[in-house]
Amino acid sequence: MFSLQNQTAFISGASRGLGEQFALTLAKAGADLILTSRDVYALTKIKKQVEDLGRRCETIALDVRSHESIVAAVAEAKKRVEKIDILVNNAGCNVRKPALDVTWDDWNLVLDTNLRGTFFLAQEIARHFMIPAGYGRIINIGSVTSVSGYAGLGPYGASRGGTKQLTMSLADDWGKHGITVNCLAPGWFKTAQNAVMYEDAEWVEYLSDRIPLKRPGNVTGGDLDGPLLFLATEESRYMTGQIMLIDGGISTGSTRATPNKK
């Protein structure tokens, strides 16, 4: 079970953070990889790690904010591999600002990357690889903000809420082609993108108090590895259009209903 032998996975935003960990997880399960990033040279380290695991690893430049770049990257992938079985739609960004300070450009940056890019990359991979093959696993990366609202994360929450709705729509559209589309939604994980926040011990304590498991998620500690593999493999064959929250339980509600015991 949970083997990806003879499978090929395409991962966007693979040069660091969640994307880097996703690459290693899929490679360890036996998948060959196509890794993408705006800066293809930033993929050098992870490419070597994947190849050291005995897996094939192709790297391609991709900026999901550009439709031309998406089309070109998928065309390049067609030259290098015969099939893509798995798409991990991971490329994303965030702008943390009070709502009154968010600019037009802030909004467009986040929505163009997280939502528009997710859709058009999935469209291109489905059109050229998965629909002709009659098989595919599309894993859109969402967030606990797909289901919960947080001050200062207006554009990000809108993009991730949209990812959840998009996942359901694509699942309905492409299920007849043997393609499942699901959303993996991490909670509060420390990554390169948000590392500065975790330098504030008081905030980490505040956050942890609101998570039933009493800690933030651990990217390299395996908290996302099993859920990712489940969605990528044949074991999830009858699951589609769903959001899988991996958040330590914070989405159950972050308000204490009873006083602290003295």
C-alpha cells in the first residue's frame, strides 16, 4: 500500500518549505519527479536529494502567475516524460496586512498565484496528460484559512477558500476521466515564508494554546507526509472533491468555552 512505483509527479513551488518536503515524501514512496520553481537553479539541492534516493528528477522553470509560463512548462514536461500521474499544486504566496492596508497589487499577487495559477496549471496538466490517460491525482494545497477567517489574511484566506471551492468543481468536472481532485489543507506550520512569526515565543504560546494538540505542525517531522501519500496513491481512489485538514484540530474552534482552572 501507498507505493508510487512507476508513477510520475509534478510539483509546483518545489524549491523550499512544503514543496521541498512533498518532493522528498513522494520520491521515498517511489515516484519520479518533475520539480518546478520560478528560479530553476533554486531546485539544485532538492534535485540532488531526490536523485540520491534513486529517483529520476527533472527541473523546469515555472511562474504560475503567467499563463505563457504554465503552457511552456507543461509543453517542456511533455518532451521529457511520457506521463504525469500526480499534480501537487503547491506554489503559493502570502501578504500579511490589516485589511485597510492591502493594496490592489497585494491582492493580485496573492490571488494570481494561489488561485488563478492553481486552476490553469491543473487545466494544462489535465488536458495534456491525465485526461488522455484516463487517470490522475490532483492535490491542491489549501490551508486552514480555507475554512476559517483570520485578521490580516484577507487576500490569502480568499485565495484558499477559492481553492477549496475550485477543488470541488474540478472533481465534478474530471471524475469521469478517472481523475481525483482533493485539497490538502495544512494548519499552522513553520515554513520559510512565515518563520519570522515563530521567533515570537509569546505568539507561539498563544497559538499553541488554541490548537487541541498543543503545538504547531512540523513540516520535516512528517505531519503532512502520510496525508499527502494517501491523496497521491491508489488508496484514495474513492475520495474526490474533499478538503483534508491537517491542523492539529485548530479548525474545531479556537475559543475557550470554559475558564482556565486555577
